[in-house]
Amino acid sequence: MLCRLCGSAATSPRSFGGTGYLWCGDCGYIALACRFFPSRESEESRYRLHRNDPAEPGYRAFLETFIERALEPFLERGASVLDFGSGPTAALAGLLAGRGWAAGFYDPYFAPGGAWRRRSWDGIVLHEVAEHLRQPARTFAALARRLEPGGVLAIRTRFAPDSREAFESWWYRRDSTHLGFYGPRSISGLADALGLGLALLESPDLAVLRKPARLSAARSGTR
Ligand SMILES: [Zn+2]
């Protein structure tokens, strides 16, 4: 079986408490075996239960930390930002718009449609989304193609522990909709594969990948 993130064949099946995973020896991505994927129906109903109310102070602070750490240092206000996998309330897109970004959002269940693919974006955020992707390599490649030169892909996903023992007892893997887990090595390998630079890699859960700026535009200063 090939790694769903990097395509390597250097994977080994492992099982924890009856749940099967495919562990990539090259990039460290830990993929939930497909036979354990939830149905689309149970996936959607679980997403509806996700507590992501921006009026709730703890959750709002969690989102604001992400904006301040993973977006503000890399993207000017007014830039276009896509909240990919926005969930039922698009809370993050709302906060981004409130802070002066031109925010859009997409979600396969709650805000479907292909409009996001027909334009390019200065920033694309995957806030607690990367771990839900069924085909991460394909999705990330599609997203990278929609980035403007100099644009950023900002990701929040909890990085997986290194050891089998720590992974086995890790709370994050117990969410039935979490289909794959990344380590810092997975993220840097992903950046290389997409032709993006690594602008930020910060434990426990933040990464920012940046598309190279167009050389001619950089010289003339007109982006
Ligand atoms: Zn891999």
C-alpha cells in the first residue's frame, strides 16, 4: 500500500486496539486504513456536533491564536483568504473578514460548490481540516495550484507523536473522522512535493507553506 500523502511504498500496517493504520517510513504520515473510514453520513453528523461557535471565548481564542501565528505574519490585510473545510458555521472566515481580509469559504458538506477552484487566492487555510482529508496528496496539490505567487497555505493539525506507545494512547486519533496524522517530517516533505517553501513549522499544530513569488513581479515590485 502506498502512502496517501507522499506516495512512498515504504509503509507498514499497524493496529492499535483493533484499528488499522498505514505508517509511512518515508514521511511519517500515519494513515487510518480505508476500511475504518466513516460513512459520509456519519461523518457529516459528527461535523455538525463539532463545537465551533465563535461566540464561545475559548474557541474564539483558539481561532485568534491561529490567525495571529499562522496568517498575520505572512499575509497583508485585504488579501484574499479561503477557509477550506469551513464547517457548519464558517467561524474562521467570519473572523478573517472582521479583520479585513477578503475571506471566502468552502466545505464539501456545508458550503459546497466549485467557485473556489475558478480563481486564485493569496492565502488558503486548513484549520483542523488536514486530518480529515481522504486523499491528502490530491487535495493539497489542488490547493497549491490555486495559490497566487507568494501565497500561503496555513495549516493547523495536531502533530503525531513519534513513538508507537504515545500514538496508541493519543486522544487525537480517537475521533472517528480523523483519517490521517502528520508529523513535522510529513509537512516538510509535503512542502517539497508541492514546490512550496516552509515558512513556519511550530509544535504542537501549526505549519505555513509558501509559494515562491514570481521573479519578474518581485523585481518590478508589482504583485
Ligand atoms: Zn509518506
